[in-house]
Amino acid sequence: MSLKLPVLFVSDLVVLPGMVVPLELDDAAQAAIDAARAGSESQVLVAPRLDDRYASYGVVATIDRVGRFSGGAPAAVLKAGSRAAIGSGVTGPGAALWVEVEPVEDVVTPRARELAEEYKRLVVAVLQRREAWQVIDQVHQMSDPSAIADAAGYAPYLSVDRKRELLEDPDVESRLLRLIGWTRDHLAESELTDKIGEDVREGMEKQQREYLLRQQLAAIRKELGEGEPEGAEDYRARVESADLPEHVRTAALKEVDKLERASEQAPDAAWIRTWLDTVLELPWGVTTQDSTDVAAARAVLDADHHGLDEVKERIVEYLAVRARRAERGLQVVGGRGSGAVILLAGPPGVGKTSLGESVARTMGREFVRVALGGVRDEAEIRGHRRTYVGALPGRIVRAIKEAGSMNPVVLLDEVDKVGSDYRGDPAAALLEVLDPAQNHTFRDHYLELDLDLSDVVFIATANVVEQIPSALLDRMELVSIDGYTEDDKVAIARDFLLPRQLERAALTPDEVTVTDAALREIAANYTREAGVRQMERLLAKALRKAATRLATGETHVGIGEPDLKDLVGRPRFTPESAERTAVPGVATGLAVTGLGGDVLFIEASVADGTAGLTLTGQLGDVMKESAQIALSFVRSHAAELGVDPSVFEKAIHVHVPAGAVPKDGPSAGVTMVTALTSLLTGRPVRSEVGMTGEVTLNGRVLPIGGVKQKLLAAQRAGLTEVFLPLRNEPDLDDVPADVLEELTVHVVGDVLDVVRGALAPAEGAATAAA
């Protein structure tokens, strides 16, 4: 019986009966899937895409499910059924190509069953070489010769052309004969490859090869006039004369004993020499003397960085305690737990990494930076076992070796970017390193010796604290750097960025001057960032253009606010809150991202249609639930809010731009309630108002995080009034005073207070509507 089906062409893939395959859908494939799903059977014809002709055979496939791959591309899972001959094209609904197909019935003969058993034995032989035991069990359970032949669609050793031959061969016996020949050839080729590899391995005797290489190496050294490598006696003398802790000396002398008994040609000798060199190069017992002048330390920190008072206070406190211990004769250097573990968390560009160098200079210690971004191998932290070829100690031991002292300042940069895979979890290996109660006996896999890290000052940096495992975060003292105010950015640009960029551009202050008004304009309307990295790039761009003008004859270039358009272009940011909130249904929320605080506009609309709530904007599950809670609250308090209950019978849509950016978290709850109330009452939200807070079903406003970053974002966006949860009032102590002077902050415990304060009066809304 012929069928009329839409066609789905696939490239570089042949789908045989019985296969279940996921396919990425382009426009043509999507049209075929949509046409098939419109029918009752959800069937589609899957055929290979050929360059020189149309395919004569395909498979009738059932659509199992439709969705998206992890990367976001549309996809469908198809379950292939019977083989079908493709007839002439016909018309059908939709944009898909429709054809008539004739399903092919398989004829199974006794000869086909014999061939199927022979092919199964060959397939089992191939799978045994690959140790695919579960697949072997499935093969044994198969009895249908046609299904056994078509299962070859999963065989990786068959080319696409050969699989296409199987698809276009309706005869079961013919298909099995082809497969038997191909599989025999594959087995013969595999056996030959293995035999050649085994012969090569057996032919290269390890000791003979090493002896030959060492003889050649000795001849080369003789020609170059170089001496032989150090022997066991040289290492024994070096170990006995070195200032090593007793447990290290004992372990090193044991290795020297092994070296004396080992042959020069033995591989163990080279490993022992490398290990002894590493141990002898480590700065056992070497420490630097800390600076105890607290006032001078604070002056150095202030000279290097503007603001960042919290972390500066923490370093000064640490030095003050060590100074008092020194005065009273208490052990300072090398004492257990005398180090520090600090985590500097904040958006990019606020000076976290450079602060580590400043701390080292302040304390008079050596500084070492360990970049952890993208590290996925636990051995990078703990080192490799010595049994591996090319084994090395971990990055912590290498940092101590590079510093040349046992009490350096070690900056663990981008600790939130550490990943994990089959090689282990580096974050778990850091637990012992950063635990003051354990790191006095840190043991590297390569050294296999206790290394005292308790006097090291570890400073870790991170952008997103939530990405750090909780056990690791618990071992560090968190210091948040939430970004700079506009005044801070102007001061940093004037005192730090501008002199540095003048030097890089080979300019002097007499040749180029930049006004504070120009710096403020760059901070306000050209860069809306928590740090100053982009601001420094724009300054560099302006100075490069100034250098070009000086090269063409000008003697002095002054950069004021009116000159910025010609030097760095138009402003990239303009206040948009008034424009966005001019109509009812739009409220301004405050959010925190990995780049700092930001404003978040939430839009709502209502239209005739089926009652329900539609959410868009790539929202996470928590944010979707916040929207449901907000709608439930507005519905249950409709009379109190002045909302007509009949409006809930319509379709309500909530959207959070920008749609391409994933968003999640509960802190947009009050913003969603305000946006929905504004929409359903026709009263717009006042443009100067921003808000944040989680909302409950009974209207309570719960506390949220990132208050300082959110208020800084509100100031940058030009808002003048902010609603915060009542329980976040203590967090206002961390907000700079100049920010609080520009913002009117309301702390509320009930979302109705937010709605009353944020919405424009009803008379104003009526006038605007008119």
C-alpha cells in the first residue's frame, strides 16, 4: 500500500531500518517535521541527499520527540521503520516536499538465516576486539536476518557509500553477502595492524635502546667537552651540605642510596636525579622578614590603589597583629597558622589582580601569580606521581620554588574558573592548600614530603562567588569589591590610568591635558562598567589620536568633554529609563551579573486570547516561578490594587530584555509585581525609580544579595529612588556615602508599599493616556 509522506533529506548520514537517530533541523528539515507532525501518524520519509541523482530508497521514520540540542539548535529524534521505494512527487500541505512511497517487505529465506548467523559471528569478533560486551549481548538476542543486516548502520568501519548501498538493496540475502565480505576485510586489516604493532614493540628492546642512546649521548658530550652528569657521590655531598629539615634530609638520603645501587642506564636513575634536583632547589627554611610599619604599609596601599578600603584594612590588621607578636617575642615566621587566606570577589577591572602585587610589596614579601583559569587537572595542583614520564610537582610547589622563600604572597587568579573532568577536580585539591589548619603538612604527589604552607599569604580572586564550591569558599575569608562610583573612576583615571597611558604613548602632561569633565563624561556615558578597564582603553584611544595630532604639527592637545566625540566616538550609553517606562507595564529592576550590577527592565502586556501567562527572555526556573508568584499576588489582591478581575481571563505576557542573555534568581519578584500592576491599572512606573527584592505569595519582601553593586548600577543608570527589602537595611553601611546622597533609598517589608511608591498617580496616568 503506497503512502504519501513528506521527505527529510540528510547529508553525510545514512539511516537504515531500526535505527534511532537524533538530527539537527535546518529550515527544510523543520518543514518536513512540521508537516509530519500535522498528520496522525507523525511519519516522515528519511532519504540520503545525493549530488548526482535523487535517492531511490529511503526509510519510513516515526518522530519520537522534538526539542533542542544543548547548544540551542533545533533537533528531532527519529525512529526508523521499514525500507520504502520512492515514487513520484506529489503535493501536500506546508512547505515540505511530498512524495509517494511504497514500503518494501523483506523476504526471509533459509539461506538468509544461514548468512545472518555467519554475519553475527563476524560482528561478535569485531566487538570482542573493542571489548563492547553489552553490544555483544544485544547482537546475540537478534534473530531477524533483515534487522541484523540493517543494524550495520551503526558500524563505524563502514563508509557512508557502503551504508547507502545497503539502503538501496531490498534483498536480504544480497545485503548479508555484502556485509560478510566487508566485515571479513575489516577483521583482516585490524589483525594485520595489531600484528605489526606487536612486532614493532617486541623488536625494540628497552635496555638495548637506552644503552645505544646513552652511548651516543656520552659521545656527544665528549665532542662538546662537557662533563658527565652528577653521580651519587655528588648528590650525597649536596644533600649533606644543604640546610634541609630533618624529614626532608632523611628522604633525600634514601633516594641517594637508591641512586648508588641503580645502574647509570636504568630509567630510575634519571627520575631520582630529577627529584633530588627539585628538592634541593626548594627554599627550605628561607623566609623574608615582614615589614612591621603599619602606617607605611597603609601609605603604600593608598598610593597603589584608590578606594578598596575593606581589603586594605584587612591587610593592615594582619600586619598589626604580626608586629605585636614580634614585639612580644612570639613566633612569627614559620609558625602554624600564621598565614592568611583571602578571597577578593568582584567584577572584572576593579583591581583584584594588581592588588596582590601591592600587598606583597607592602609586606616586603616575594610575589608569585598562579593562573587557575581553565585548569581541569588535579595534578596541576597536587603534582604527578613520579612513576609517570615527565612528572612534575604541582603549581603550588613550583610557585614556592619560583618565589625563593617559604612565606611569599601567592595570588590564585580566577579561582572561580577552575573546572573538573576525568582527570579529577582541582578545586578539591585546593581544599588542603587553603585550609590554615591543614596546610602546614601539605603533601605534593611528586615530592611525597610534608611542605609547610601555613606562613604563605594566599590571595584568591574571583568574579562569581556562586561558581566556587561551598567547601572551598568556606576556607577563605571573603572580601567583596563591588565596583567604583563615578567619582572613584574619575579619581582613578586622573591619578593612575592617565599617567600610565601618557607614558605608553610617549606623551607628557605639557603636551596633552585631559579635563576632569572629560573623564566624568567617559565614566558616565561611554563606559557603564563596575571597573575601569574599558575606561582605560578609551583613554588610550584618545591619547593615540592626540599623538597623531602632535605628529602633524600641533604643539598642545587639550581633551575636554566636547572633544570626546571626535576622539573616541559617540557616547555608547544614554539614560533610557524614562523612555522605557513611559508606558504602563514596564518597571525598572536591579540585578547583579558577573560583570557587576546592572538595571533590568521588565515588560508586561495583555491581549485577548486564552487565559494564561507567557514568559520570555531566556529565564531560569527560579525567575519563572517569581513571575507566577507575582501574577498570583496581583490576582489575589486585585481589589486592593484597583485591578479589574476580568482582565485575568486574557493572555498576559511578561518579557525581560535582553532576550539573548540567560537570567535567573528571585530578586525580580517585586519588579514583576509592579510591572503587572502598572499594566493592569494603566498607571506607568515613575522613570526615576528602581527596585529589587524577592516577593512571597502574601506580599512579603524578602532580602536579596548584591545590594552595593545594585545601588552602584542604579546611580550609573541615572535613577534617583530605589526600593530595597527591609532586611537588607544593614547592607547600606557598605554603600559609599556619595552614592547614598544621590539616591533616596526606601526599605520596605510589603510589596504594596513598593507599588504605591513606584506607580505614578492615577490622574497623571489618565492625562498621559489622553
